[in-house]
Amino acid sequence: MVLNQPGLQYNNEGSAMKKLVIFAIGSYSLLMVVSLVFAQASAGKLTAQVCSACHSTARICEKLGNRKPEVWLQTVERMKSNGAKLSAADVTTVTEYLATAKPGSKPVCQ
Ligand code: HEC
């Protein structure tokens, strides 16, 4: 029978392997996208939580999308000296969030 030829068997295994590799790469990329979305969501929550302690987040919302990352860093550092409770890691997380969030992004914007 044709299927019992060693060459064909090898080819079948090869294509199964190829499918497995494609599946693995596909799943991995999906996982990366999902974890990025989750990271963005939790950074947003942290920002809204920490940055609403003294004033409304509307003040922040109106600036989303029109400040350079280094200016956001200055803002966040200044808020820290105003008394915002932020660890060094939080400063990075919040600054990255503010520098990349699109105008109107929830939960900073309501
Ligand atoms: C401990 C109180 C406090 C916290 C917490 C706080 N702020 Fe402020 N924020 C202030 C004060 C006081 C001002 C006005 C004086 C100033 O601008 O430093 C202000 C003003 C601002 C302004 C308007 C001035 C500007 O730069 O356009 C923005 C934007 C702002 N804060 C963003 C933030 C962000 C982002 C966070 C979270 C990292 C935050 N604030 C957390 C006290 C706080």
C-alpha cells in the first residue's frame, strides 16, 4: 500500500510537525497579546487608583495623548513629591501607561 512507504510516512510526520510548530507560534503570540492587554489594564487601574487620591483623574484625562514620555515622567515624579504613594516600579508603570494610553482611555477617563 502507498501509505506504508517510508518516504510518505516521513512526509506526513513532517507536516504534522509543521502544524505543531505553527500552532505553538500562534498560541504564543496570542498569549503575548493577551498578557500585554492585561498589563495595560492593570497599569490603568493602578494609575486611576493612585492618581485620584488628591484630585480628579479628569485633570489627567485631558492630557492623555499630548504629553511626551519624558514630560509624563516629570509629572509623575512631581506628583510623588506632592505626596503620591508610588514605588520606583510604580513610577515606571504609571509613566509608561500615561505615555501610551490613547485619549479617552478608561479608567483614567470616565
Ligand atoms: C498627594 C496628592 C496628589 C496625588 C496622589 C497626585 N497628584 Fe497630581 N496634583 C497634585 C497637586 C497638588 C497638583 C497641583 C500642583 C502641581 O501641578 O504640582 C496636581 C496637579 C496635577 C496635574 C496638572 C498639572 C500638570 O502637570 O498638567 C496633573 C496632570 C496631575 N496632577 C497628574 C497626576 C498623576 C498622573 C498622578 C498619579 C501619578 C497624580 N497627579 C497624583 C497632587 C497630587
